[in-house]
Amino acid sequence: MSKVLIFTEIYENDFDSSVLEMISMLRDLNIDSKNIIVAALGDDLYSKESILQNIPVGKVVGYKNIDTNQFNPNILMKLATGIIDQLLPEKIIIPKTSVGQDLAPRLAFKYKYGIVNDCLSIEESDNHWIGVRPVFGGNYLAKVKIKSDKQIFCIRTKVFDEFDEKNINPSIEFFEYEHNIETNSQIIERIQEQSDGIRLEDADIVVAGGRGLGGPEPFDTLEEIAKLLNAAVGASRAVCDSGWKDHSYQIGLTGKDISPNLYFTVGISGASQHMAGCSNSKHIVSIDKNVDANIFKDAEIGAVGDWKNILPGFLDTLQNLVKN
Amino acid sequence: MKILVCVKEVIDPEVPVNSIDIDSDLWKFSPKQGVSKVLNGFDENAVEAALNIKEQIPATDITILSVGKDFSMDVIKKPLSMGCQNLFLVKDDKLDQTDPFVTSNVLYKAIRKIGDFDLILCGRHASDWDNAQVPIGIAELLNIECVTLAKGITVDNNEIVIDRIIPGGIEKVKTSSPILVTVSNEYGEPRYPNLRGIMAAGKIQPTIFSLEDIDLTDEDLISTNEIIEIFIPEKDSNCEFVAGEDEYDIGRNLALKLRDKNLI
Ligand SMILES: Cc1cc2nc3c(=O)[nH]c(=O)nc-3n(C[C@H](O)[C@H](O)[C@H](O)COP(=O)(O)OP(=O)(O)OC[C@H]3O[C@@H](n4cnc5c(N)ncnc54)[C@H](O)[C@@H]3O)c2cc1C
Ligand SMILES: Nc1ncnc2c1ncn2[C@@H]1O[C@H](COP(=O)(O)O)[C@@H](O)[C@H]1O
């Protein structure tokens, strides 16, 4: 079996945990983690050797002293091509993170690799890897085979559990970058939205509202519930496009991917593009006035009716429960 | 400034699953009778971005380019009625496929034929196959840089600053022409065509290219992927609905049920 290369991002204090999900996925395909090479992308990796040591694969490679200009995609692309030139891998796995989803098609076009984007899983059939991916916003699933031997699979995050064997340590090889790293496009500033409270992606419970709420005001009630439950607040795209909530609240195909233990929705119909971002929640519980709403196909517990009447009963009871 | 916007006609993404037929030999989608095609939503955002630049720099010329097997004129002319100037279409029966490599090759060769552009805008992805690959392919073939996921674009002389969406915020990317940028819905609602725009669009004739016109070779049309199967994911819905005397009581019982199941 040839070696498989995974690209991953290395931040100030840790590597991106999606690499552990990718290792689990490969494990299901009978790829031993010792046969995996991780290509590390990040700033000044030489000083981060202790972080690289914790990636449980056979080998980690990366460039020593690079300033990536805050993960500038045009610079990462140069680094990634350098790594591919050195290793000539047949199969490349890229997690669909913000960085990965940009990088994967760039590499594919540059190197004429075939690519299956946004895979939920890879199946094996006659020694061929077949990517299973949603299309039409998730209304359909397509099984896609790459015709050439050079293959890139970009894999959705939060689908696989993190690989948690700790006693594997990689050998580490640093490369020197010898070409011109300059690009025409420079990141000059990063502006992070202020979020008071828990990050959507990290929350154990997410309380989300949709167009059915009718305006921005009812979100105050959702905030109140979230506070009692130590939860984060999210929204559908309809809500964000209407300006009721900022787009950083958006969950779904073009918003955030979440996988909380409890996903609690109010007035969200459950369009496939919305579910694309939350169907890995462990438990979905929904309030909607339409018993036929799509959301109830995914929900485990449902309450049918007008939220204006249901939420007060819910909130009063919740307050009592929390008090005791 | 010369701007090109690549737009695609897609089956309306909001229609129910059963309004689309799947051809299980060729694995192609086709809308059932009466189901409409629309302009890909993100492409309308890209058109809006181009028009905003034109408002700021009136000497801007906006060209629309689309590639496909056939087009509905009222859909594909929408950018013209919103205020764009030119329309180029590459039309051929062989273009009834979805391989991003093929589509990028065709768009690239068409762009070479049409001329040079300072700014090429695309949607962040097409809502049918959700590929998000074609723009990057075009940039790679044209050998220009690409900035994805724009929420804002400002042009100041030869300097272009893009507000790019990243997790939890934005980053400002300073770049210059020629550059390809993909636009996301966060850019803001596209304008509605007004009557004057619709009249003006009626007078514009699209330039239609065949594959020969743009010097496309057979090799350009070879797809890299093979679709093995398409299916509708099964969902065994077994939602337990909470009962109650009235809606307030349903809310109360819902909270109790969640506590019962240890979910809260
Ligand atoms: C390419 C593409 C990408 C997309 N990406 C995303 C994405 O990332 N995230 C996303 O969310 N969407 C996305 N969408 C949009 C998606 O298709 C839906 O349009 C959207 O999710 C609908 O939002 P909603 O459920 O809030 O609104 P609606 O579909 O309008 O649903 C509102 C619900 O509220 C209920 N309701 C109304 N009044 C009440 C009441 N008083 N009490 C109780 N219930 C009530 C209704 O019964 C209904 O079920 C995308 C679409 C496309 C085409
Ligand atoms: N057939 C096409 N004609 C013109 N532009 C296209 C076509 N296909 C894709 N594009 C452009 O590329 C973007 C991303 O498409 P995709 O890579 O297919 O998701 C779209 O939003 C369009 O701007």
C-alpha cells in the first residue's frame, strides 16, 4: 500500500484537530497510521517541533522558517506544491477546513490530480477509493470515482471521531523553502468578531432560530435559554441574510459545521443546506408549527406549535429545573 | 476597468427533491416539466459586486460569460437587466456535463478568446453540484491569483482590497489586477432588475461561441471523475412528539422530557 499524505494546519499552540478525524477515517480503510505522512502547514514550524511530535502518524514533514502571512492561501499553495514535489504522493487527504477547502482544488488543478470535494466518507471497491459526497445541497448523495491514480479527497470535518491512540510518535523532517514565497495578494489585517459566550463550533448545546421567529427580537429569548443551558446561539441562513443576526451565526453548508450533543431549533424548517452543517449533532430537538417540516425527519424530539406559546412554558420550566 | 463575471444556470435549489429526475445511465439531473432554472445565487452576488464597482468607477465594462448545453434567455440575461453590458455564451451539446476540469478548460479558452480582464468574479460555488472548484481552475489556467469568499471588494486605482470570510471574522486581502475573486452571499442581496434595465437587456444580443470558435480540443473535454451512483439518502425519521394540554404545556413537557433524557 502506498503512503497517504494528509495536509494539516499548525497553529500557535496546537495542530488542527481535524487531522485526528482524517486518521480515523483512514483507519476505517485499513490504513495504519504509521503509513500516513502529515504535511504540516504553518508559521515557523521549527519552533513547534513539540506540537508536531504529538501527531500520531508515521512521519510529519514541513517547512522550517516560513511566515505564511496568516495562512495566506496563495502562500500555502506554494508550500503545498513544494511538499508534493518532494514526496509525489498518490493519495492526498485534505480536511475541509477553511484552509483545506481552498487548498484542495488549487492543488488538484496545479498537478492534474483528480479530486472529490466535500466527502462524507470514502468507500473501497475493487481497490479503488470512492468518495461519497452530498450534492444539491445534500438532497442527494453521489459516489464518485477518480479515474487517474493521482487523487485528492477533501473530507468534511466533524464526521469522524478523533483518533485517540497516544503512543504513536512521528519522525519529523524539515524542508528548506528555496523559491520565492512572495505573492501578489497579502493579508493586511484580520478582524475577529467579538463573541461573548461560547463558540458555536465548541458548544455542547446549540440553540438556533430560523425565519419562523419572524424578526431579531425573539432571539433575546433564545439567548436567555442559551445562558441557562450554557449553550451557544446559532441561526439559519434566512435569518442571517435578513440581517436579524450576523453571518457568523449561520449554521449549514455555507456556514458553520457543528456537532454538539444537543441541537435545539426553533422555527427552522430543516432545508438540506441547513442540515449539512448540523446533522452530526448527537440529539436534535425542534419546535416548529409545521408537523411536516423537514427538521422533524432529523429530530429525535419535536414540539409542534407556535413558538410564541411553547417557549414561555419551556423557559419557565427550565428556570425551575436549573434552580433546583 | 474590465470585469468578467462567470455565471451558471442551475435548477432552482429550493424545489423539493422529487421535482428533479435523475438519469441513472449518465447520472445527470434534469428538472421535471414546470420546474424552473435560476441563476446560481452566488453568481447574482458576484454580479452585484461588479455593478457596485461600476457605480464607483463609471468607465467600467461588465461582461457576463456562461457555458452550457442550452440556456433560458430570461435567466441568463438577468445580469444584463441588472446593468451589465455584454453577454458571451459557449453552447454545445457536449457541455452537458459537470466535471469542473472540463468547465474550467472551456471557460479559460473562452476568456482567452474574449480578451483581458482586470477582475474576474465568480460565485463561491454552484448550488447544483456544490463543487467550489471552477473558479480556482480558471485562475490556475490563466496563471493569476485567486481570492475566495469575498464579503466586500473595494477598488482604489490599481489596488483591490477584499474582505474575505474566515472562521469567526474576516481578513482584509490587498491585491491588484488581474485577479479572480469568488463572492459569497454575505456580500449582500443582489438588486432587482428595473424596467429600464429589462428594456436595455432586450436589445443586447449574446455572442454565442461553439467549441471550435474557442479552439477547444477533445482533450479539454475529458472528465477526470466518474460518477458511480447518485441516490437520495434514507432517513428513518422517528421523531417523538411531545404532547400537552395546550402549547404552553407542550413547552413545559418538552423541558421536562429533555431533563428526563439527561440532555440538559
Ligand atoms: C447554495 C445554497 C447554500 C445554502 N446554505 C445555507 C446554510 O449554510 N445554512 C442555512 O441555514 N441555509 C442555507 N441555505 C438556505 C436554505 O435552502 C433555506 O432556504 C434556509 O435554511 C431556510 O431557513 P429557515 O429554516 O430559517 O426558514 P424557512 O425555510 O422559511 O422555515 C421557517 C420555519 O419556521 C416555521 N414557523 C413559522 N412560523 C412559526 C411559528 N410562529 N412558530 C413555530 N414555527 C414557525 C415554519 O413552519 C418553517 O418550518 C442555502 C441555500 C442554497 C441554495
Ligand atoms: N458552466 C458555467 N458557466 C459559467 N460559470 C460557471 C460555470 N460553472 C461554474 N461557473 C462559475 O464557477 C463558480 C463555482 O462553480 P462550481 O465550481 O461548479 O461550484 C460558479 O458560481 C460560477 O461563477
